[in-house]
Amino acid sequence: MLFSKRLREAADASWQASFTHPFITGIADGSLPLDRFKHYMMNDAYYLACYAQVQALGAAKAPDLHTSSRMAVHVQGTYGAELSMHEKFSGMLGITDEERAAFQPAPTAYAYTSHLLRAAYTGHFGDIMAAILPCYWLYYEIGERLQGATPEEPIYREWIAAYGGDWFRDLVQEQVDRLDRIAEGVTEADRTRMERQFLISSQYEYQFWDMAYRKEAWPV
């Protein structure tokens, strides 16, 4: 069995929970209140800035020049595609400069990015790939599941379209294939640790939707 398939099967319960979370189903049918999506967007912008840093650390720890160059392309993709979409949505949601300046990440966003940064700084390239892959892969599967949904809210239609296209599928498959190649050349102890990185990130993906839906904030 491919290592990626083993990880996907191990994470299936949390992924299924993501597919049916009211944040995701609310995007699909348009019932999600915009204040929840706004909370998501502000925390996701923080998350993506950290995510790009972890991708860049992956480029630094990659085993060869070609892989380093491809990871650098993914960093550019995070900045160019994801954050430009955030800028557009921020305008549509009326997020002000004052709100950005006062923003503090919710506990889940802070914890998830801390997990990614820990994997990047203390692990090897395989740890980085295993930790960042659920974000790519889960979003693609959600995008595929939501294709054909036509919520009245234009932001939700654009969000659905962003993650169901061929260009995103190709990026995801590239990283899945990369993880499988890494897994072939490391020890079973490494693979066990990489699986743990993947499963923790998968759990945090579910918690991220829940954080946005509940408008999670620090308790004190």
C-alpha cells in the first residue's frame, strides 16, 4: 500500500467529520453566517503566512535542487493564489485596516501553526511534507465534493471554485507523490512519526472549521 493511501485511510474519520461540519455544509448551501466566514478568513490569512514559511523551510531542507525549486513554486502559489484571494474577500467582507492591526489569532489557529513550525524546525523534509499535506489534500477533496453547489452568496461560490480546479488537483497530486517517494527512503520509525504529523494536521483541519463556526476566542 502506498504510504499516502495508508495515511489517508488512517485520517478518514477526521476528514469525514470535516466534510459534514456545518461550516462546510453552510458554505455549500449558503446558510453559513458571514461573520463566521469573516472569522475564518482573518485566521486563515494568519495561518497561510505561517504555512508559506513552513513550505520555504521545506525548500531549505529538500534533498535536491529540483525539489527545492518546486517547493519555492509552492511558496509563491500560497502567496499569489491564496493571499490574493484573501485580499479580494477581505474587501467584500469589509475587513478594515484597524481590524487587521488589532487581530490576534484564535487558539486553534495559533496551535495549528505551532504544530507546523515545530515539525519544520525539529523534523526532516518528510516531517514537513507530512504535516503540510492535509491542508492541500483535504481542501481539494472538499472542493470536489462541493462542485455543483450554487450558494447565493458570491464569496462562497468563489471559495468553492478555487479548490476544485485542475490546477489545484495537479499541485495536490505532486505533493502526494513527493510524500510517497520520501517514505520509500526513510526508516519505519520515520514513517511512524510522519504519520503522526499527518494525523495531527488532519485533526487541526477539522478544528479550524469548528474554530470559525464558533468564532473561537481566547477564554480570558
